[in-house]
Amino acid sequence: MKIRDIEIFQVAWSPGDNASQHSAWVKVNGDDGLFGIGEASPMQGGLASLGIVARDLAPALIGEDPLDHAVLHDRLLHRFVKLGPEGALTGALAAIDIALWDLKGKLLGQPIYKLLGGAWRTTLPFYASIGGNGERSVDQVLRVVEERLTDAPAAVKIRFDNDRTQLDSDIPGDIAKARAVRRLVGDTMPLAFDANNGYSIGGAIRVGRVLEELGYWWFEEPVQHYHVKAMGEVARRLDITVSAGEQTYTLSGLADLIDAGLRMVQPDIVKMGGITGLLRCAALAQAHGVELVPHQTQPMIGHMASLHLAASQLHMTKPCELNDPSPRMHAVFENPPRPVDGLFHLSAEPGLGLRVNDAELATRRVPVR
């Protein structure tokens, strides 16, 4: 089988969504009728990545063997590296790579986790990733956490999503919310705190000390992600696990975080070159004795790709991220991934295991020009 053509488009989930809220899809069609689907990083609707796929990557892939996905990944990365190896290019490569793995699984009649060497587990717990808490009052935070607890998550992460130009803007308020959530869920529920790059070094250490007292599991991106030394300093001065990596797009960038002192890294499959890229991250983390807990907030294609990889890794033992339990994205799939009693169940269907409802997809498909 050879690659016949590649389609790029956005998916609009609701009529009121703007272009930045759409998902960025890639469909790789084989010349035998099979196809694979992939997803790019959703930043600004993934338009920058989809443009790179259309203009640069797709023409170079026509007629290639989809089973050569790792070779194609590296060839394209180096051919177009001057576009900038971080961000839109790696998001574009991620979309292509996930689609090629999906196509490979369908060609061979195997789920991706089998192609990765098998699954240590096919039932995977998740943590509820709850954003927007910077603007909420304490009572509002508690209400949204209570709502998400009905999904039976194995853990909860509260995210703040504050203005990154306003560091340390409300440390007392943030601490009050952290304390209130701990009181709500009790002493045994694992909790994580995502600062979304919201603190100075001093502010992060102040908040981190409280999180240690409260028994939080990890403290995510306490300072600006591009200040690797600062992130490492916070990690070394706190006992709580400090994590980062969702805005890291290269293996060398992840190595820099580890060298700085982080003991947990969180690359994202739709930013870090797809399944091929994240496999390399897993090997790097394991070699350094560092935890790999992937970031993944896309509840469909990216989510499923991340679950397959997590299932295949012995050391990837923390719950997977679930950002948005809303069913608004379910209509385009005949078998959308839903947790049952707090667990995602991977099927033995080939590739990603997602069956597309073509008629529903057609109603939401937005061409990219």
C-alpha cells in the first residue's frame, strides 16, 4: 500500500464555536481504500500546523509507504526544521504520525497497543483535569470539582489558566482554593495543582510549600515554561513533584528539563511528534528514572492515541488526563471513548479503534484554505 493523498480540515463541534475552538484533523488515505486519522495540536484551531501539512508535508508523502512512518517522521522534521522545530511543525508531524499509526493498525488488523509491543493493561483510570479556576471563587471551584467527581476519576487536577503576564496575581486566593479542594475530597484522593506558568520562583516556592502540607501529588508548570533553569530551581527546592513539558516539542527540550532537575515530564502526543515522538520520550524518561505522565486535553483522536501508548508502557502508571467529559464531540464517532466506572476500556479494534460516522463528520467539516 502507498499513500494516495492527504486531507486536512477542521472540525466544528458546535455552531457557535469560532475557528480557534475547532479541532485540526488530518486524514491519510491509502491507495487500497484504507485510511488513518490524526490530530494536530489545537492551539488556535491548529491552523498553523494544518497549513504546514498542506503546503509542505503532504506533497512529500504522496506515494510513500505508510509503514515507514518513523523514517518519514525524521525525514520531514529535518527537511523542514528551519520552519522552527518547536510548535506548529511538530504539531503537524504529530497529526501525520498518529494517522499513519492508525492506518498501519487497520492494514495489519491490530490495535495500536499491539503494534507497540502489547498492553500491560487495557483498562486505564483517568484524572479529571479541571481548568478555569483562576477566575472562579472558592465556592465555584468546589461546585465544579463536585460535578467532576461524579465521573469517578482516580485523581483530580485543578488548573488556573491565569494571565501569564500577571505573575503571582492572587497567591492567597490560589492557596485558599487548594485548601478548599483538599477539604472537599478528603485526605486520600490524589490531587494535582497546575499553575499554568503563573508564578515567579519565589511565588512558586510559597505555593509549593502549602501544596506539600496538603499532600498534593504534583505541582505542574509553576513558572514560565521557557525558563528551564527556573523550573529546575523550583523542583530542587521543593519536596512535591514538580512537572512540566506540555509546551516542550523536542526530545532535546525534554532532556533539558530532566537535566534541570524535574522528576516528572508531561509531553503531549499532539505536540511532540505523535506516537513515534512520545515513544522516544518514554525511553528517555525511563533511562533517567523520571516519571512520564502525558499531557492530553483532546478528548478524541489525541486522547485515544495517548491511551494506546500508556497501555503499552510498564512505567506509565499514573492516570491519564481527561479534560472535557462533554459529549459534544461524540457524534462524529460510532464508538466514542467514554469512561465506565472511572475506567477507559481499550478495544481490540484495529488502529486507534475509532469508527468515524462519515455523515455526521461531513456536517461539521470545515475546509482549510
